[in-house]
Amino acid sequence: MLLTPTGLDPNQTAKLARFQKEALVEWHLSVAGDDNGQPWWPLAIRELDLEHRLVYAQEPAYNDAWQEKEKREVIADPIYFTSGYGSIQPEVGDAIPFDLWPEQADVLEEFIEQMRVIILKARQLGLTWLALHYALWLQAFCALTRNAKILALSKHGGDATKLLQRARQINARLPAFLRQKESTETARSLSRLKFEGRGEMVSLAGTPDAARSETATLALVDEFAHIRNQQAQPTWTALQPTLGGAGKAIVIFTGNGPRNVPGDGMAAAQLFEQANSGQSDMKAIFLPSSTDPRRTTSWRKRMRATYLDDEDFDVEYAESIEDALQGRQGTKIYSPDGIDQ
């Protein structure tokens, strides 16, 4: 059965009385997020059964009580916020609810529990969206971080700006009773997002100068291995006084070469391997391509056929840390294994 955008079975609503249908339509609009002028409903709304929706639509006191309950749960739990009210904008098509895979939920728990997390991953596993939801929760809802300062860094200014645009999209698709009102001082800004009475998010290019900022609640460093001109290491070094002892860090990257061959990805590989071997306080996480349950053996064969060689494909859609950090052998005089020997 093809469901309506609100998640209801049309056969159920067809049996309702006219006054019930009208009340339900009005209620759905009141709890919709706005997706570029089109109503959009998150998973928490779509999963409500028809009986409860009708009660909320016809009884304002019950509706108010339900909204207050939802606010409390969102404030208390970033996992509930992300899974219940989160959204992702795919490369093609309309936005979809962020229905977390088990591995994504596990990573989100690590964001909550750990001070520093570094994630090596295959491509397109939703980790940047996941980190942005956690960052937005700190900025907009967490009771302990009302004045949060979130730094969103990527490999260059354009990509950093896209992180901020995604955060705005997430907020815009929240129901009105959760959506944060942006401060007029940043409403047209491409580099700052501030909510009234709450903290702000700042987008920065991945450079040492940009990383030297005032104390940050969280630094989200995306595409760490692709920061240009081997500036990843000095950028990470510059971030340390910005984070201080209380600031959190989330570092996300797809492999771009091994730890022992100079290049843009060397510092990321070194930082990950230090964490993975227990030589630092960072929590290391590796997510293989198969984290996405849709990536079957046949999918992998089809995708492989679009690449010129195994090495390029294995780096982008790695199933092991070794594959992710191997780099391209054709451009090296000695293999990383040979250098290790």
C-alpha cells in the first residue's frame, strides 16, 4: 500500500467523517516541517497511529501535552531527536526521514559518550548528516549547552558552507513546535547560523588560521583526509587550544593514502591509526561500505564496473581499514608495506 506523505494508509482516512478529515488535515499542517515551501513530516509523526492523530487533532489539551512530551524527549536525548525528527536530503529526490541503521545509532552513542571521535568510512554512509544532527542538537536543544559554539570545518570554504546549509535544512524540516528561530544577524549569512536564545554554528575552511577560534563546544571536521596542501596536520594542531579540555571533536574522513606516504591524507591516516591502536584518547571507528544494508554483492559488482581499477574502488567503498588507507600504488616508488619492512 502506497502511503500518503504523512505516513497514513489512504484506505483508513477514506472511512473518516468529513469533520474528522478536516481536523486531521489542519493538524498535519500544524506539525509539519517546511521543505522549501512544501509540508514535510518526520518519522515521529509518520509513525503515529490514526487514533492518536485524531485525538490530537480534535483535543487541543491533548495535543499540547503531546508536544510538551516530545520537546522533553528531544531535549533529553539526541538519539530520539535524530531518529524521530531527523532528515536527510539525498543527492537525488526529496528529503527522507533519518531512519538510523544500527551502526549509525552506535556511532551516535559514541558522539554522546566520547570527547574525541575519529571515523574512517566508506563513501556515502550518512555520517556527515549524523554528526550535523548531533551538532544541531547541542546548539538548539541540549540544556547544558545553551551558548554552544559549533565549528564546522571541511576541506575548503565551499564545502564548509554546505555543512551550514544542511544544518539549516534539518532545522527547517522540524515541526513548528521544535523548529528554532534564526537570529536576524545571521539570517543571510553563508558562514554563521545562530538561533535566538541559543548558540551558533560557524563554517570554516580547513586551514590552521581558520581553526584558531574562540573556545568551541564541538568541532566537526569533515573530509579531513582531503584538506588540501597537506594542511590537515597543522589544522588539527591549531584546533587543540580552541577545543581546550572541554570541547568535543568529531573527525570524519574517507581514506586518501596511508600514514607513511606524504600527501593530503597522511595526517588523517596517522591520527586514525594512533587512536585505533590505543596511543591516543580518541575513539577510532571504522565503517565499511556494507554498513549500508542496500549494498549487496550484486550492487558491489555493478558499482565496481564504473571504476577503472580495484584500488580506486576499494578506497572509496572499503570493506577493511587496510583497503581504506592503501592509497594508489601506481604513483609510489615503494609500497607502504615495503617501507614498513
